[in-house]
Amino acid sequence: MRRLAPALAILALATPACADTLEEIATRGMVITLPDGLELDLTFAADGTYTGLDGGLRGRWRIEGDKLCTTSNLDPNERCEAYPKGKKAGDTFEADAPEGHLKFRIK
């Protein structure tokens, strides 16, 4: 699980974020495919918490302006990242991050 901590940096995207994308992620959740093919399925709750890895990953989330900010039990440092605008349920996008090339799908 330690190797997943960097992926929680989710997600160094350089494009501007938009509230509709963030709302879709917060409402529906997302799946991140790591460079090794492992899928990280994240579910977000209205109380500002999220889970993944069958409960092995737990954290807090919030929307700050145009960014999604997260902390987790694997990385207590808050990370705030922008996402591409205009994404809806079922949409996918990709980004290069320090962890490698990541693929995202809004559930």
C-alpha cells in the first residue's frame, strides 16, 4: 500500500479544473489506473471522507476553488490538484504525474 501513497497526489494535471468535474467525482467516485495496471477505486462520501482498496485506504477530501484537496491514512499531507473541465460520469482522462502515467475514469 505504500507504493500507492504517491498516486494520492492525484493527480498532477496542468489543465484548469471546473466545478462540474469535481462535483461528478465527489458524487460518483473515480477509478485511477496506476502505471502497473493496478486500479484504485475511490468512493467519496458527502461527509468529506473517501475510501479505496476495500477500506484499506481512508482519507478526507474537500473542494477548494477549482481543486480537489485530499489527505489519507497513507499520506497525511494535503494535496490539492486541478482536473480537466467538463468531465462527466463515464468520462476518462489521462495525466503524467510523478508516479508515472495515470488514467482516470469518473464512475
